[in-house]
Amino acid sequence: MRFLLIGLFSFLVAGCWTGLNLYSASDARTAIPPGVYKALPPGERPQVFRVSILPNGLTKLEGSDTEIYGFVPLDAHRGTFVAWMQIQSDPAIPSGEDDPNQAYGLLVRQPHGNFLVYAPGCKDEEAEVARTSGAKIQNSECHFPTRTSLEKALLLLRRRPGSALKLVRIRS
């Protein structure tokens, strides 16, 4: 299960950027204003969903599925945010204390109230950015030990045209 936003790309959790308790609801800030949005994933059908802000500061996205996300400002001048969601391990697989429980991405504010969502994977150039920023590669995931290492990697993440999901607000 990747982010609903990122899930629109038809990705799986395997191969993503993860960590253990790097953020909590108390860290969450509103990044995407409440309203109805169209998600435009590259090469896939658009989907529509409603965004609302929960009392604890987390963001709820309701479409064909409902998922909860947190956002933390990364670079206020550039309108970038760390995006995260809690992920659940397969209950059939024993988990250890160091198993990742959060998946991460990058949200970038665009003109006219639009957003781009980048879902970094853990292969090739993105894996190298993660590794040089302090992540450990485990089970095809880039596992970040600290916020600092994750945020450094997200700032270095190459933002390729056409590789991001675009969010377009269609009504309040």
C-alpha cells in the first residue's frame, strides 16, 4: 500500500522510502487545502477525491479508498513538504522493533493551487540519493534512520518532468 496519491501511480510499498516513527500527528501541518481534487497520474486515468483536515492536523483523502497523511514543511520558500503515511506490516510476517512503519514522499506546491507529488523509489539514482543521505537499503526499501537523513534526501531528489502525480483543485 503506497500513498493514495502515490497509489494512483499503481505502485506497491516495496521499493519506497521508509522509516520508523520519524513523524507524528503533532508534527502535521496543512499543506493541501480542503476541497475536491483531480489527481492526474502520468499515463493513467485521472481520479477525483476529497481532502479534509482532521482535528489532530493530519490530512484525510477520500476517493475510492480513504487514507490519512501527514505533511511537514521541508522548504517554506519553495513550498515543499515531506509527505508521510503510516504503513502496516503484513500480519502474517513477524515484525521487529526496527521495522519501518511510515512511507515518505515529496509534495511540491505549484501556481494556481496545484501540487506535484513525487514518490521516490529505492533503485538506481533515487536509491543512491537515499544511501548518500544516510538511508540503509533493506529488502528493496530505502530505510531512513532520522528525519535529517530523510529531509536531506528529499531536498536532493531529482524532480523529473512527467514523473510526478499532479493534483488540481476542482472545487472547495
